[in-house]
Amino acid sequence: MVRNIVILSGNSHPALSESVCNMLGIPAGNRILSKFSVGETRCEIKDSVRGKDVFIIQSGGGSVNDHLIELCIMISACKTGSAKRVTAVLPLFPYSRQPDLPYNKVGAPLSKPPTEVPKDKYTFESVPATPAPGITKSASFGKETDLARVMSKTSLSNGTGNGIPRTNSENYFNANGNTNGDIASAQNYLTHSRTGSYTTHDYENPGLISTFQAKPGYKRWVAQAGTLVADLLTCAGADHVVALDLHDPQYQGFFDIPMDNLYGRPLLKRYIQQNIPDYKEAVIVSPDAGGAKRATAIADSLGMDFALIHKERRPTRITDRQNATMMLVGNVANRVCILVDDLADTANTITRAAKLVRKEGATAVYALLTHGVFSGDAIARINASALDKVIVTNSVPQDEHKRLCPKLEVLDVSPIFAEAIRRIHHGESISVLFQYD
């Protein structure tokens, strides 16, 4: 039995918390975690946490925003109650797919316009050419430049110029009764004559908003939700964070506190060895390039062959994920394929990968996933897919999914978290949990 420890459960996955407590031989902490009628979270810790080691288990599946706020409030409540240390245990880390900048389907912004810019037309990304006869000396980078150009062609005294023919700007001034072509008229002209050019500040002109198009190189403001979640947990008072199979390992660098990323590979590897006949003849397949390292780690440790599915994003409608062409790199004909990935949300990638390997001659297709979120119509998509079996862990609740999907098989991760909690509490190394070879 582990002493001087309190394990609290959030509302996201109470069954997992109960299983962890049973393995450690301690009762779950008593707390009140509910909502007021207005929707605000109410938290009250009924057990004393003064001077104790507190572990709060809260996963990121389902109502992720509610669960995240619940976790922050529970951490703050324990710190207010003089807890010695508070560790947030998150089997599925919320917003783990938004670690920094979101994935850009069209690639990085272009440094130059896609077509050659005429010599007399410059953009903010182009560099003016060296001045020469017949080439404009400078581009229109500000009102001062345009104003000087207009006023140089306009008489400012008696309506007669210095030998320069009248321009459209002068006609504009005369039509509005400004025979002297004063500065205000020149500025008014600039405002009305820029209907065909855009800058990064065109929101100031309401008439141009509807037709504004971002130029190549235009940088949009994007939210860095991953960094924000890390800061929220730290500011709430968390002293340590434990997660399972982060979607992007760089997430660990966003924390100023210790952050341990546990692996589900030992569980998946054991399943392959015990449940797939002649697994040495099977092929480990990564459904996308991002998961290649994860899949090769399992393939190398088991001495199995590896294949990769590459997505070629060159369709007509580049913003549509459905139009990405998938190509298989490797041989899967007349062999069992094992698709390995860390997370399945809509299950679109995994089902399309299964269809492709079936088309290439695979005899059976398994999908091994650490986190099975299965949002939207993911379950229906899996039931109608070429997958023979889908194996996921219970990092998020799977009872409802298992009832609806006969192909689903669930592996228990509570022993991994129970051992990690025990070792963290006693100050032991948890590196043995990473040794899956």
C-alpha cells in the first residue's frame, strides 16, 4: 500500500482512475466536482491534502474544454489546500495536435509572388530594381511618395503647370472645384485612385474589405493553443505533468516544470506478439509520414518489415483533405498489414490507409492506436471500412464505442499509470517504463 498520497479523479474517465487506485491499494480521493446551473464548475476537495502528494487523473477526450477547466480548478484547489505536490496525469493530453502552428495544407508562404512582377509594379515582398532610364526609381510604399508624385504634376499656385501636361489627378481636382490642387485634394485623390492595389492595412478602407485577398507571404495570426494549455496548467499550480504518447514530442519543451511522456509501445508490441499469428511475416505500416518514427520503432524492435503511406497533396482543391492522393511505399502483397498510429479522431486517415493496402493485396488489416477519440461518424466509417480489427487503449472511455463497433478491442493502460505514479511518489526512476525493446 502506498501512503501519504491522494489520487483524485476528474469527470472525464472515472473508470480509469478507479482501476489505478485498485492497483495501488488506496481509495480514490473524495471530492465534489459538479456544475452550477449557469454552467460554471464547482469543485470541493473533501479529503485533507495538506502536505500530501496529490495526483489528479483527467483525460482530454470528449468535452475537452470542460475537462481542461475542471483540471485547472482542481489543481488550484489542491494548492490552496497546502498540498506538497500536485501532479496532473493526462492519458490523452488536450490540444496535443496544436503544439505550435497548425498544419498548413498549402505549404509555407511564398517568399516571392508566383508570377513575375512587371518592372513598374512592385509588391511589399519584391525588391525595386536598380534605377535606370525608363524604370521607376521607387515603389509606392507610402502616402508621402505618392503625394510627392501627384503634386509634382499639379500646379499649386495659379492652375498652370511648369510645362507638364495635365494628368487625370488634375482633372479630378478640377471636377471637385479644387482649382488650386491643394494637399487635401491630392490626398483625396490618393484615396480614390487606389482601388486596384492592396496593403496589409486595407481594413481601414471599408470599400476594399470584400475584395481583399492575402498576397503570397501574407502572414495570418494563428493561435498557439498548445503553448497556452501548458501555461494554464503551470499557472494553476501543477508541479508535474504526466501524459501518454504525445502527438508531438516538442510539447514537452513548452513546460517549465517536469513533464513525462509515457509510451504505449510496450502494450501494442505485446499485443502483436500474442495475438497476430506469424507476426514476423507481417508488415508494420505507418498511415502518414508523421508517424513513421513511431511505427519504425515497433518494427525494428520486433524484427518486422516496414512500409509507409505518403500523401501527395497536389489536387485541384488543395484545401480538401479528401483529395490528397495516397501512395504506398513498400510491398504488402499477400501479407498481414498492421497500421500503427497514435490517435484516431475522425478515423479518415486510418480507413483510407486500410483501403489502400487492401487494394495492394494485403490479406488482413489491423489498426493499432494509442488514443481512440472516434468523434463524429468515425465508428460508422470504421464499421464500413476494410479494417479487420481496431485495437485501442482506454486512455479515453471506450465503453460506448465498443458497444457500437464489433471490430474494436480495448487494451488497459491503468498498469502503466499506476506504476508511473508509484515511482514518482517514491522518487524512483521511471526510465524502465520507456525500455520496450
